[in-house]
Amino acid sequence: MIKKLLKLTDIIRDIKVNLTEEDILEKLYDRFRWPTQYPWGQPSVEAINEDDTKNQDFFLEDNYINSKKCIEYYEGGYTLVLSNIGYTNKDTAKIQTILNKHFNKPINCNFYFGKGNKSVSFKKHNHPYSVIVKNIYGESSWIINGEKIKLNKQNTLFFNKNTNHEVTAIKDKKLSMTLNLH
């Protein structure tokens, strides 16, 4: 199984994802794309606080995003987690399609979009599923099972389920795509 996941990681590494900060900010202005949560209960956008908690303080009473307030969180240095983003553009759609076909079911893909001034990601944690991280732009420093790793350009990381990991720093602006292989 690990060999197949590593091969899948190599395939994803070779797919160039063309997205910029401006592209993601533009997507956030499509406020009806971002409900407080999707019908299956997953939040669409969350900000990671400095204390490792999450918040959605930028949603309106109609349960859709206040785009301007959300972007202010990003501009203020908080990392945003944007969920269910597999079909953001043709490049991410290619990855989403490969994953869905490989696993014969929909695979959740998220963006981590941040500058690293106030929050970078969650403190050391692990998941009961394997993960592939596809860096789109920027650079981040990771610790995976105690090993320090830099992720930049269009590189990918793979870690198996129950692997301790955390992002410790973001250099400038960064966008990465996390593929949760349930």
C-alpha cells in the first residue's frame, strides 16, 4: 500500500498547479462559494489562531462568508484553511480526479493559505489517514517525526497515517494543497 501511495505522490509532484495569491483572494470574494459549513458538516474556511484553535469569525448571519473580513484575517497574518478545493482550477481538478479514481471515492483536499506572521498551521499532531502535501508557492519549514524538512516550489511531501507533523515557519506568502487520503 505504501508503494502505491508513494507512486501517487510522484504523479502529483509532476502536476504543476498554477495559482497565485491574487487567484485565491479572488476566490474568497465569491462569498456564496463559502458557506459556514458544507452539508456534510465540514467548515469551508477557518482561520488558525495563534493559540492553535480555529475560528470562523468572518461569517455573516446568512451563513456565508464576509469576504472582506476573511481577507483581513489573511492580511493580518493568520493562516486560512480552505476546504473542499479540489476543483478550484484545471490543475487542482486534475489532482482531485486522479485521487478520486485511485481511491474510488471523493478525497478531501484543502488549501493552507498564509503569510506566517501570526499563525502558520496547527501544532504537532497526526491523523488516522495518510497525507500528501503539494506546495504551490512559497516555502515552509516542517518537522515530521522529529526530522526538519523544507517544502518549496511545487514539491510534495508524503507521510503515513499517525505520523507526527507540524509546520513551524512560513517564509513570506505560502499556498499548499493538502490531500487527506482516508
